[in-house]
Amino acid sequence: MSRQWKAWCALLLQIPLNIGFSTPAHAEDALATKNGVYDSSTTPTNLPWNTYNYCNAPHLNAEHYSKPDNVTDPKLVFLNVVMRHHKRTPDNLYPNENELNAIPWNCTNFHQFSYGGGSAQIYHETFSPPWHPFLSQMWNGTCDEGQLTEEGLQDAIKHGKDFWSVYAHELGFLDSVNTKDIFVRTSTETRTFQTAGGMLVGMDPGMATKTFPVVTQPSPIDSIPPDYSCPKADDIRDAFQPVPAWNNHLEENMDLQNSLTALTGTTGMTAWTSWYDHFFDTFTSRTCHGHPLPCNSSGACVSEDQAAQVFAIGDFEYNYIWNAAVNASAYTQLSFGVFFMELVHNFKAFRSGSETRKLILYVAHDGSMIRLASGLGLGKVAPLRWPALGSEISMEVGQYAPDNSHFVRVIHEGTPVPGFEWIPLDSFIDNLDEQVPADLFNTCMEG
């Protein structure tokens, strides 16, 4: 075991479970372990409520919400919230997906509407014909890859209900779901605006029969995933991955990788061997929906212990790439600088009085959430983990007496972040501004 890997294990062992971080060591209890929960949207009652749950992240709720300490007459006056979409089907496919995904995926239990205003209210259904010559590359069933599932929609509705219990019922900050007070932006991926729809129905069940605008940016320049081109950022990432700190963890887990690639037919495929992203995705998507881990036609199956190792390695890789690696900050700033710029605009507009809406809600992806957490500095408090489904970062602006000064506090997955409970608004804006490289477009194109 390398010195860096030992140091990582030792550091994570020191972090309390209820913060949501843990150790990447072997897990004896498999999918509900010291690493967290990976097999249910419901966290077992014998664990702290804010235990890391990849299937359904802990989030703001009235039962556990705490108001700012040591503040005189605090009053919430502005709110920016960024969250990841909820449960979906796998976003990556094995070369012989049909063989490895024994249980069909069913997405007929909620309609996938897609229609133009004034047209018929059509919805689409996914169907894989049994005669299709390429069927071996797709699972049986009625779901597309990366599609929000009915279970994911229900998690989003519950999330919206809990969100409303805090900001409407507990604090009285919001009183109705309306476009005057609430602005929603998502990526162009269907699962993000479906999650937004679930959130809105959770806030107000009457929204199920109403319309509400969700704003997107053009897909080639969308800052949420992010999708805009930045060759300079790509160069930085390419440079810091082939170093010992990265290669050592691949070498030390080579037996695991060889076993998994042989079982899944991915041997020699760079997308599956250069990191554990794809295995993490395909395993968690199954376990979170109660599907078995992959088994091939020879009867070989991925074990729960192997899956637990993959989940821990995934945490290490996400923390390394976006938080711990040399030049990780530069990479994050270049690849997510446009979104940080958008946050700067939001908070400056509030400060100047030109922003009259109370809530700006973003529905994003895991790559968005890890970059945001890193750029805000959450990785300085504790190592970052793979952002769970429904992961949430709330940036509250409060006003306090006697001089009506404004401060910001950051709440990550329902828990205030230590050291981020009392930040003057001006300082918070300055910190966000520092995450935006000068002349971002031209700097990106230097790659």
C-alpha cells in the first residue's frame, strides 16, 4: 500500500460518520457500511440521519434544521440552492449489457412527456425490440440509459416536501410556488428538469396540474454539467493523472480491476480501466434500485465486497481529481468558472437590489456538485466524496440586527459546514469571484 493511499485511509478514519465521510478500507458489511448506504433511498434508523447515502443524500428538513448561532434576530433574505438529480438508470453500458443486466428496467410507471405548447400532449415510451440485431448492447425493458426512474421521481417529490418544510413552514421565507419568487435552472438533460418538476410538486402538490418554466442554457455552452469547451482544463487534468499519486491506486487495485474487467467484458477498454467511474455508476444504479450486481453467462458475479471497494475507490478518485491533486483548483476553476461567474452575478444582483426573487434553484449533476464543493472550499474541511443522488448545497443569505448586515452560510446535505456558518456577503462574493479565471474564454482556449 502506497504512502498516499495509507494517508488517505488514515485521514478518512478520523472523520465522524455523521458528517458523511468515511474510510475506503475493505467493508465487511458490504452495501450499508462505514462507507455509507448504497442500496436504499431510506437510511436505516440505527444510523445518524445525515449518514452518507449515495442513493438519496441527506438534505434540508424541518426536523433537523438549525438556525444560525450567535446571530441577533437572523432573517433569511436570499437563497441559492444547487442539487444533483435523483435516481436514474446506469449512464454507462457494458459491451454486452443484455447479458449482464438480468432484470429488465421498467420505466412505464410514469410518463415521459415531451411536447410543444399548443400541440398534442404526447409522451414517449422506450422499447427494445427482441429482434434488434444490436440488442446485446442494451438491457431488456422500457428504460433508456441515464433515465430518471419512478423511484428517482418519488425521491425528488419527497425532497421538495422536506425543502418546503424548512423554507416555507419553519421559516416562512417562501409562501407559494410562483415565478415571482422562484427561479429554476437545470441542465439540458431530461432527468434534471424531471427532478425539478418533482421538487416543485413536493413543495406544492397542486403543481402536478400546472406549468412552470425551467431555464436551460444552449447545450454546447451549458455551464452546469459543464459542457463548454476548455482545452486548457483538459490539459491540466491529463497532466496530473499520470503521476504516482494516481497510478499507485490503480496498480494497488489491479487484482480488483482485472477481475471486474474480465467478468464484464471490458478488458483493455480505457474508459473502464483508467478510473473506476464507470464501474461506480453501473454498480450504484443497480444497487440503489434493488437490482443485483452484474453476473455474466458463466455464472461469475460481482461480489458485494468488490462493489464496496469500488465505491471507496470512487470517493478517492473524485476527491483527488477535483480537490487534492496538484492544480486541482485550476482545473476546477477553468472547467466550472462560468457557473461560478453565474453565482457571482446572482449574489451581486441581490446586493444591489436588482434581484427580487427569493430562491434560485439549480438541478445539476455529480460533476457539477463536486466542482462546486471544491470551489467553495468544502474540501478544506474534510475530503470530498462522490456527490450522492439528490446531493444539495444551500447558500443562505441572512440579515441580522442591529445594522441589517448580510452574511452567508453554506449548508451541505442538510448540515451547516464548519467554518462556513458566518461569512460576510461581500467576502463570500469575493471568494466566488476568485474562482473565475481572468479572461476565461481565452485562457480556456490556450490548451
